[in-house]
Amino acid sequence: MKTKQEEFEVLVPNIDGTAVAERVKVMIPLRWDDELNDWLLTPEAHQIIEDTKARHMGLLLPVQLKELRQRYGYTQKTMGELFQVGEKSWTRWESGKHRPSRVINLLIRALYENKVSINYLLKRAGMPPRTDEAAAEKEKIATWLLAALVSNPFATNYFAEGVKVIHCHTKTHSKSVFLKALSNISVQQPILARSTIEVGVKPPGLLSSKAGQRFDYENVNLLA
Amino acid sequence: MAQQVIPEPWRKDVCAILATEATGTLIEWKIDAEKRYQATPDALWNYEVYQPFIDFLSSPAPTGVTSRWIRPQEKPMSFISLSRGSGYMGKFCYAPTGNELSFFQHTHP
């Protein structure tokens, strides 16, 4: 079969599709048809043209859609439900047979780039939240808590590698705030994963503490 | 050439192929057709033209004209012209003897 590569100008439309926003030159494979006496586009040529157009329009490519789905371990049916478009639409997008509209692509891209929470979309679709998302939230709180403890001038912290108990006390945060944060700490948090935390809150009016002085402590066992 | 009602068996077969949306395999595009399609306002993806043609061919007694643009050794060929909103025209060559042979060309009227 006679084939050749030829330069082809892909016309990328503007937002409302009324004019050409950009012209992009690509090389595409063609095959010769003896009977028609003409060059025909191969499937690869169509894919190159459409992918180029999609990329320049800011649309996610089929491979990226698949990657997004696999990130969450979902089926194509679930993705269809998540974006409320139906299984067939998602399958067609992922196979490259069809392309998502610019509007729905905005939402998909937002999720792809972690600009929107998966749990938000799940909630809007009437689906249960993901537990790993909840874990990510806990992770954030744990990070915040550590930063708060370390940067707090009134806190006395004892962090040591291999030490399983972290002592800290502060007067600038209420115990309830700390306990709430601690209860949300994920075991995925590397520093705290195998630690027991003791939180102490100084009595009102006491601005300094003596070394080793402990009062009103509560223990939180993260492995529990 | 005079318009004539497109034969039903031909329409049925072509619709079945168009429904596959198998661009580049069952539905072949000439490079000239691709260039003209891209230059058409509102035209974006190739598959978007298939359904309007299916709708047209599924309508009662759609008409078209026979084409002289045929492959030499194949007999039953057809050429249809139809419009879709902005005035698309489709040329199809289809030989019932071959199950993969559908040729589509898109041009401005």
C-alpha cells in the first residue's frame, strides 16, 4: 500500500466556533487509493488532527481522561454518573470517538488539576464520598496542627525522631480545637503515624511553665 | 442530474456504516474533504456530521442524485446531496458487495 506523510494545517476554532483562532501545522499519514485515484486519511491521521485541535482548545485528551478515571479507580459508568453525562458519553470521550464539549471539559479539567474536590462532585451527583479524600483532609489538618505547634512561641514541643510520644502544651489554642484536630489526624501522617500525642492546655493567666510541668493533659493514641 | 429517491437498501446499509462512526476505517475521508470540512463554520469533529446524514437518510423518501464519480469495477454507487443547517453536502460511494466500503466526502454545495 502506498503511503506518505504530508503537512496538514489544523484549524482551531475560537470559543464560539465562528472563526479560526489558530492554525497549527502537523504531519499526517495518508494512504493512496488506486480505485479512487486519490489520497485518503488514515485513522492515525484523523487522530493527529483531532488531538491537535483538542489540545489547542484546552480539551483533555482521551489518555488524560483515562488517567483521571484510573486515579480514582472508577469504572467508565461511575465517571459518567459523576459528571452526570451517562456511561456512553464518558466511554466515547475516553476512546476518542467523541470529544467532551468545552463546558463539560472545564469541569473535568478542574478535577484533573485538583482545582475541585472529587467529594464535591460526588455529593452533587448524589454519590457517597471517598474515604481517601477524607484522609487527605485529615492530612491537611495534621499538617496545620504541626505547623501551629512548631510556630507557636508559647508552645513547648518535644519532637524527636523515634520518640513515640509528643508532648506539647499551649495557651493560644483551646484544648477543644486541638482535640478536634488531633481526632482528624490521619495515620498517613508520617511524623504522627505511630505516635501518641499529649496535649496540655495551660490554665488561664499562666504565661510560663516550668520544664516538665504537666497539667490537664489528654492523650490521643493515633493507632487507636 | 435529476433528483431521485434514494433506494432504501442503500440507505439502510449506509446508515449502518455511518452509525459506527468508524472514521478512517469504515468511513473514509479524502484529504480534500477533510480540508473543506475544517474550513466550514461550526464544523469541529468529523463524527458530528454522521448523525445529520443518518437523520436525512432515515427520513421518508429522501432524494439525491446519482454520481458519475465511481470506482471502476463496482456497480451500485450513489451520490447524494443534502443540507445540514449551514448547507453541507455529502458524497457517498458505497458498494453493497463489500462490507467495509463506504466512502464519504464532505463538500460545500
